[in-house]
Amino acid sequence: MTNLLSTAWLAAAAVALAACGGGASQPKTPAPLPDNYDDMNHEQRIQFMKEVVLPKAKDIFVKFDAKYADMNCKTCHGKGASTGEFKMPNPDIKVLPGTEEAFMAYIAKDEKAARYTKFMAEQVTPLMAQLLKRTAFDPKAGTGDFSCGNCHVSDPPHPPLPHAHHDHDHHDGAHEGGDPDAGSAAGSAAPAH
Ligand code: HEC
Ligand code: HEC
């Protein structure tokens, strides 16, 4: 009897499998993401942000301030998270003073700004650069292609650093048309870049 039952079960399973063409009953595994952010399309970038960027960013933000327990796409992308565009830099987060003098004056008189700047420079920028496989801007050496300006708009405007490694993301106007000398104007502290 046991034997018969198990055979019946097997047969039923085989029929069910055949009916949906075998593999179709397998749980759907999403295609693996490309290794490089630059090689991802819009949908893959959303998946990457969801699975990798947001959890890692939230981790350091919460350690910095528990109020970020509800951190989400909007924390970095502002309204861009609702429109689905996710354009960066995002004008909804703090617009940073765009000259070294103005920036230094801002953090000198604003204790919160100073505290955030340290966190942003030492943790947020390096983490994000690493996740996007870019190099955090080093104000002393003048090297790197990811900085504050990739997330924050600045006033006067400070375009995001030109991104050298790959050239297939030309659809993103934000990477283009920048003044190539914009970075050198600000000196060693230049966190606003
Ligand atoms: C810690 C900040 C941060 C968080 C949180 C974050 N992102 Fe991003 N995201 C970025 C940055 C920075 C870029 C732009 C990288 C670049 O090209 O300079 C970006 C780019 C994108 C892009 C590509 C935009 C384009 O123009 O190609 C998409 C799509 C995106 N994010 C979706 C999301 C989604 C969805 C979430 C939430 C699950 C999310 N992001 C959370 C920082 C963040
Ligand atoms: C990956 C994106 C990203 C990068 C890179 C980044 N920031 Fe931020 N920054 C944020 C987010 C998100 C917040 C928090 C917004 C909030 O709490 O609503 C923030 C907040 C701040 C604040 C607090 C402003 C205020 O009073 O509310 C300052 C100051 C700041 N950033 C400066 C910098 C500086 C300087 C750099 C470069 C050294 C930098 N940020 C790099 C995303 C970024």
C-alpha cells in the first residue's frame, strides 16, 4: 500500500511538472546583477540599491543617529524616489555652500553641519564610492570620481566629478557638461566637492 501511494504521488508530481513545462514551476530567481553599477540598466540599479546600497547605508546612518531607522530610498533621492527617476545629485537634501570659504564658514558656525560633514566624509562617501566601484575624491591629491557633489547640489553649482572609467552612461546628463576645472578651485578641505 505504501508503495502504491508513493508511486501515485510521484506520478501526480510528474504530470504536474510536465503540465507546466518542467522548469516553469521552479521558484523564479532573478538574473544575477552585473558586477559593476555602471553596467546595470535602470531596473538592475533599483534592485542593487534595494538589496545592497540601502541596507549598507542604513547600517552606518543608524549608528550615526538612531533616527535613521526608517531610512529609505527617499532619504537619499528625495522626490526622485516618488517620480521613479532617482536622479542624483538630489536638490531635496541640504544644498551645500559651493566655495571652500563659504563651506568652512558654514561648518564653523553650525555644529550639526560639522558633525554631519565628518560622518559624510569619513563614512558615507567612501562607502558609496566603494559600492559603485568608484574612487572617493581625495582633496589633497585632487583624485577620485565620487564625492559630496554626487549626492548634494551645491550653491554656487558644483557639478558631480566627471566619471572616467566607463563611458556608457552618457544618457545621464548630470555626468556631462561639467566645468573640468571646477574641482581644483576648492582647496584642501573642499568637502563641498
Ligand atoms: C545612501 C544613499 C542612497 C540610498 C539610500 C539609495 N540610493 Fe539610489 N543612488 C544613490 C546614488 C549616490 C546614486 C547615483 C550614483 C551616480 O551615478 O553618481 C544612485 C542612483 C540610483 C539609480 C540610478 C539613477 C540613474 O540616473 O541612473 C536608481 C534607479 C536608484 N538609485 C534607485 C534607488 C532605490 C530604488 C533606492 C531604495 C531601495 C535607492 N536608490 C536608495 C544613493 C542612494
Ligand atoms: C551617498 C550620498 C551622500 C554623499 C556622498 C554625501 N552626502 Fe551628505 N547627506 C546625505 C544624506 C542622505 C543626508 C541626510 C538627509 C536627511 O537627514 O534628511 C546628508 C546630510 C548632510 C548634511 C546635514 C545637513 C543638514 O543640516 O541637514 C551635511 C552638512 C552633509 N550631508 C554634508 C556632506 C558633505 C560635506 C559630503 C562630502 C564629504 C557629503 N555630505 C556627502 C547624502 C550624502
